[in-house]
Amino acid sequence: MKYHAVWKPGGRPRRGMGSMKPGRRQLQALKPRGTIPGKGAVNCGGIAGKALIIDQGGMTTDLLLMKDGAGDLSVCESLEHGVITLYNQVKSRVNAELDVLLEESEIDAILLGRKEHVSSQVAGMVERQAQAFVSDLFSTLRERGLELKSGVVVFLGGGSILLRRQIEASGKVAHPLFVDDIRANAKGFELLYRLAQEGR
């Protein structure tokens, strides 16, 4: 369940979703557990300091900023920068320059390191396109005043799993934390919904 399925802009609950605003208690459930090695006070069980949540899906990349465990709703938006856009860019470029028709499953395999089914030229072009896609996303975040080299940046969603190598290779994220469970977003917002219902 997406955030905006429960909450209106400004933290007002939608009809039938209770009267509680999403505060520390509700967002507590969304905090990853454990501590990032070597990061001292950055405890993911409590997310001391700042954490930017980036959920990379098929159609969109969703953002939420958290400060000391509480959601900062001034930074809560969806960008039309999902992996379907990447698929389309890659398929168009590879077809135009190498005369090869790729399927999305083949692009996934290349990005996950399985390249034996394609030529080195195709694999290289896919990876370069993916790196450019990630760089473009980070440039967009920078334009919005979001700093990726301070605090923790939590990546979740299927897109972040596919693009993990490109994200790490970009050098633009100081403290990335990857959530490998592609259902984590749905689980978190299901729990948020239940908490809102209990507080009615």
C-alpha cells in the first residue's frame, strides 16, 4: 500500500483511515533494524540523524526523508523515474546501434551480472545506460536540495536491487543501505495502516 493511499498531502488521513497524523509512532515501524558497521551513531534500529528513503519501482521512484526516526513530510514525493523508463531507453538504444531486440528479462539478467547470453557489446551498452540512468536520478535529487553524502540513504524496491552495482559505483552516496526484500515497502505501509486504525 502506497503512502498516498493512506495519507493526503500535509499528513491528513484519507477518509476511513483514522484521525492520526503519521508521526514518530507510526513511522517507527518503517525503520530498518541493525546498525551500519563503522557508522557509529547511525543506528538503523533508531535512525539517529537523517535518512533518505528511496523506493525504486517500475513506474516511479518514491522519496521520503526521515529525521531522528520521524518522517519529514516536506520531502515526500514520487518522481517519474522508474525502471520501466530505463528498459525503454536501453531497448531503443541497443536496437538503434546494435540491431538487437532485447527483452526486459534479458536486461534484468545483465544488470544482475548474468551476461553469458549476450555479446560483450550488448552487455556493455546496457550497463552504461544503467549507470547514466542512476546518475540522472541522483542529479535530479541534488537539484531538489537532497544531499546523498550525509546521513543514511536507504534503497528499497526492485529497481534498487537491479541497480545496486551502479548505485555503489556512482560514488555519490556515502552511506547506502539496501533492503533486499522487494516486499518491504508493502509490509511497512500495511503496518502503518494498522497503526492508524488502532489509533482511531
